[in-house]
Amino acid sequence: MDNISKNLDNRSKNLDNRSKDLVYTNKDLFNNNFMGKAKLRKKLEGLPKENIIRVVMTLYDASKEARRYLDFYAEPNSKDECEHLKHIIR
């Protein structure tokens, strides 16, 4: 394996290990062992762009509410959102 391939392989392993730090287990969620916004911000600032994209995509898949928020953030459509909220109220 040449040096470039070894470096890429090592970087990939490091990315995977660092992104695992942001994954909560069911035990964490049950016990409310959350890190807080300041600590989360610090961790996210230390991640490369690829890992932040991976975290956001995982969040998108994990929660219906997060999916709605991210969809609206990416393509705001206040008319559809208003209709959805009217449906909830009724």
C-alpha cells in the first residue's frame, strides 16, 4: 500500500472513531446523560466537515421532528408548514 492510501485509510479510521463519540446509547437517553450545548459545540467544532454531515444525516434519519426541521431549514415553505400546523390544531 502506498503512503497516500495509508494516510487516507488512517484518516478514515480516525473519522469513524471521532464520530462514534457523538452517538448516544439507549442507556444515555434513558438516564439523561446529555453533554450540554457548550460541550456539543466544542465537539462539533473539532470535527471535519465530512463527520458533521454524517451526524446531521444520522439525526435526519433518527427523528421525524428533526427531519421536519431540517427539511424546512433547507427549503423553507411557510405555506406547507402553516397547513401542517393547522391540521395539528384541528
